[in-house]
Amino acid sequence: MSEPFVRPGTTLCVVSLTYGADLDAIDAAMSDHVDWLRAAYAEGRLIASGRKQPRTGGVVIAIGTRAEVEAMLTLDPFVSRCLATAEITPFTASMAALPLEDMLSS
């Protein structure tokens, strides 16, 4: 088994993005937002992300404290261009479904 990148006791954050602009403006910034997501995944800072249903925003599960995630979000084009607001809920994961369970085990 490969070395997990999330240890028990690690703070994670659920980020709920809510669009504050129309979908045309969101779509115009989508490529830059996806580039931001890809960079954050490459740095090992994100676990999952996707659109809300219905399409009113998105959800991101990030690794880090509230302060770390807040700093990371300042670089998200949706947030920095005031196209979406972010609500951050920190939590400590102690259980997860596979394959996430492997990331949480020691």
C-alpha cells in the first residue's frame, strides 16, 4: 500500500461555493477555475470537487485548516473575481469509504 497523504487527526474542510453571478459569467471563468483546481490537486491539497445539483455552485473537499483553505481560495478565480462566495466547514475525518479510507489510515 502506498503512503497515505492524509493522517488521522488531519483537518479537512468542506467548501461550499455559491454562485453570485449568472452562468454566462461562471462559464467564462470556468477554464481558469479548472486550472486552479488542477494545480491544487497536483499539490495534494484537494480530495474531491464538483458541481452542486442543481447548478448553483460547487463543493470542494480540501486538506488543511480553515486559514490554509481560506488562503488557497483567494487564488480561485470564482472567488477572486467575486463570482462565487465560499462557506468553509472544517472537520476531522475519522472514518471514510474506500478508497478514501486508505488516505485516513495510519
